[in-house]
Amino acid sequence: MSVLKKEQRIQILSQLVEGTGIRSTARLTGVDKTTVNKLALDLGEGCWVLHDQLMRDLRVALVQVDEQWGFVRKKNKHVKETDPSDFGDQWTYVGIDVVKKAVLSFFIGKRNAASARAFVTDLRSRLLGRFQVTSDGYKPYADAFAEVCGDSVDFAQLVKQYECDEREAKGQPLGRKRYIGSEKQIITGDPDETKISTSGIERLNLSNRMEQARFARKTLRHSKVLRHHEASAALYYTYFNLARWHEMLKTTPAVALGVTPGEWSLGQLIDAALDLRPRGNREPEEREQPEVVLQPRLVAIAGGKGRP
């Protein structure tokens, strides 16, 4: 079985975290797309474990959470009753430290109360002490934070208002969805109203859409399998924390938060992720396809001689 050199793995990873799709990465690096896809899966699953181990017992002051839309195989409107439950819309729940720009927790699931509760549970398990958290107006967050955190956090929601909401209340045609303002709602505790915002998490969502091919709104590079979708998210967020230099911080979020003593290189990230990737209950190893050299062949042409 062909084994990629470390330089090739670094080339592949540098393409994947900058928004290049699997096939484009294969063309740019000269590596078979099956091998690129398998490496991306291995790195992503290893990064999930790496993130889980490193992002623990953290003390932060300001947290913002949000959920970002994506889909696997097909969008919800095309899902049939006979399709697997993994198909359709998949939402990525993310929580960040606003000050240090670090991704604290992420969870992928359907947009429902159960997923919101699972995400909030994971987020709370990673943080120590009291902190202020802001979400958008998604109602299941209020129940999830009340159930999981009780009064141990200062929780507020920034409820955005759209012109179509007013038209809907009046029974008028909805028309185009135009943003007209927002309302700050304090749910629990005593949050600082001047810091009730979701701008930080929304900026991260934009970076994710720009730098992860699978998360673009209109794309042919969407995930076909939930496992790969989850691995892609884990790879990006772990890279974002450990190896992506932040212009405002002048370092990586992990260094700013005190999780690591120094910035990680792509090579360090690859080594750590591959060491931690799950090896049990795996699909058979994919082999890199050998290069096939086509030889000219003679073609019989009526009335003439064979030509190459």
C-alpha cells in the first residue's frame, strides 16, 4: 500500500483548510482523490479526539453560541421517507470564547431541542466557573441552558427581527426577508447588556463557510456521508484553535487561551491527529490507485493503415 510522505500530507491539509474541495485538492497535489478523502477523514476523526482532550477545564468570561446550517447528501425538501436519518439538513452548533476567539465546543445534529441540549451539556462540561453567554433567538437554547446550567451562567438572547415577521403577523404575503432590528432579552442571571451580541460567532460562521467547501450554501461539494461531515468540522475547528494565526490576537486562539504553550505547525497537527484517530470498527483501508500509463494503440481505419 502506498504511504503518503509527510510533505504530501501537509500539502493536502493546507488545501483542505483553505476551502479547496477533495477533487480540487487531488488535482493540485497529484494525489488520488480516494487517498485525499481518506486522509481528510482520518485527520478529522483524530482532531475530534484532540479537541475533546485539550479543550477542558477552561475559564472564560464571554461566550457566544449559534447553529450553522449544512446538509448531507440532499437538502430536507428532497429527503424521502425511505432515506436514512442522516440525510438532509445537519446543523453545526458552535460555542466560542469571544475574547480569545477559541472554539470551545461544537456539535452536529438536527435542529431540535435534543441537539441543543446535547450541545449545551458538552459546552458546560468544558468550562469552569460562571460566564456570560449569548445566543440568537432560537427557543430551545433557553430550555437547554435552564436545564443544564441552572443559575450558574448569565444567559441572554439577541432576538433578530425581520420585516417578513411583521407581515406574517398581519396576514400579508411574506416577501423578502429584510433585517429591521434586534431585541436583547435577559433569560437568567445578570448579564452585561453592553456585551449581549452574536457578532463574534457569526464571524466564525462566515470563516467556516469561506474556508470549508462542504459548508458553502450553494455547492456541489457538500457531504455525502455524515461521518465525513463531522470529520470536516472537527478538522477545521481544531486547526482554527491550534494552528491558524489570528490577526487580532497575534497568535493562535489556543495560545491566547493558555491551552498550548506555542503555535502548532500543520505537521504537528497531522502527527497528533493521526496518533489519536480511532482504529476500531473501521472500514477497510482505501488504497491509493497506482498511476496508469496509457500506451498508444493501433486503430483499424477502413481504407487506410493503422494509426496511433
